[in-house]
Amino acid sequence: MAVPRGKHTKGKRGDIRMHHFIKEPSLISCPKCGVLKKPHFVCESCGYYKKEEVINVLEKLNKKERKKKEKEMVAKEKEDAKKPPTEDKK
């Protein structure tokens, strides 16, 4: 015949639950647009993954949103072009 499991003490219960906490997600900035995203995932803002366009984000937007998004992307590219490249001197 089966034997019922024994009662866990409050300390034992706490030890088990110690590893059941929610961890903060690790986020990186997208190299194309700079928005925070999960690593190894397609950027939802610009649709790029590993410097290739995977999803055409502008296609899904309506006309007004598309123009706004295009302006933001052009402004970001101009801003990046103005910055001098950083070099590591050793």
C-alpha cells in the first residue's frame, strides 16, 4: 500500500520556493534603431535581425504612421553619420 508523503516544515518549504522568483529579463539595444530588445530576437521596432531586414515593419503601418516612422529612421541615420567613429587605442 502507498504511504502518504510527509509534511514539509516551513523552512523546507522556504528552501524549495527560494528558486521560484521572477528574474529580470536581459535586454540589449538594437544596433539599427537603438530600442531595447531581447537578445537573439527580431527587433519589433525596425524588423532587423543580424543586420538583415527580416520583417517589413513599414508595410504593416497605415500611411500616417509610415511617414512618421520613416522620418524617425532617417533622423537616426543622420545622427549616426555625424558621430565620429570611436577607436580603441592600445
